[in-house]
Amino acid sequence: MGLTHPNLVMSFLRFTKKGVSQSLLHQLKYKNRPEVGVELGRIYGSILLSNNFQENWDQITPVPLHPLKQKRRGYNQSEQFANGLSETLEIPVISSLVRVQFTETQTKKSRIERIENVSQVFGIRKESQLEGKRILLVDDVMTTGATLVSCANMLYDQKAITVDLAVIAAGKM
């Protein structure tokens, strides 16, 4: 709160250790199962569609991975989720953000350390046209929101009208 100004902050699942959400995310991120992200996006997209949320956005933008991490994994899990949402909501996925700095995992960091860790990590693709756009920014997990805040602020700096946030799972804030 107070670090950015999204209109909507949404989560498909509640993250619980040793729960279904953790199992799904581990399949997606560490077990080479990109189709899990696509399917979760389709299911969540259906829920959003049935509540007329698709009228809120011009584009879906996934949080980017660093190129080295994406090469190692073979795909961006947030982009897979975005692809499923896009398929159902009929809103294009536009990768407007780039990760310009490699960061270590945030899983063991405090809220303050997470905010500092991602403060200068993201940039905007040169060809991006964000002025006047209504953007749905998506990621896999939100714990403190530091990554999403950093990305949202980059999009707002480029004159996006609104940046809403959606994740597969969110932990306690």
C-alpha cells in the first residue's frame, strides 16, 4: 500500500505452504510444466470474463524473467499464465517490460530487502506504446508485492492510465 496505485489487485488462489497452490506453482516453475500456467490462466480468465472484467484492459503484460533464468527454465511462468488469460479474455499479451538486472531469489528476503532487491531491475522495451493504456500486469506469486510494485511504477512512468495486478497465488500480506 502506498508504493503504487493499482485499481484492482487480484489473486486466483491463496498461497498455502504444502497446499494445492504451492504444488501447482512448483509444477509450473520447477517441473517443466508450462501448460499448468496456461490452464490456470484459462480458468481464471473464465471467472474474470463471467464478471465482465475484460472491459478493464487493453493489454496483459507479464512480469519478465531475466534472460538467463528464462533460458535455463525454457519459458516464463508468468507469461504462460498471461497466455491463458489472453486466450479466454481475448486481450493481447504484450511484453512491454524487460528485466535488465539479474536478481537472486526473493524467497528468503524480508519485505524491505525485497523492495530494495527489485527497485532498479526492470526497464521498458523500446517499441512499447504504453501511453493511455489500461494494463493487466500478471505474475505467478505475490508475497510482499515488491516485484509488482516496481513493474507497475515503470508502466505508470510511461503514461499508462491504469495498471491492475493479477497473480496465480498470493500469500498473506
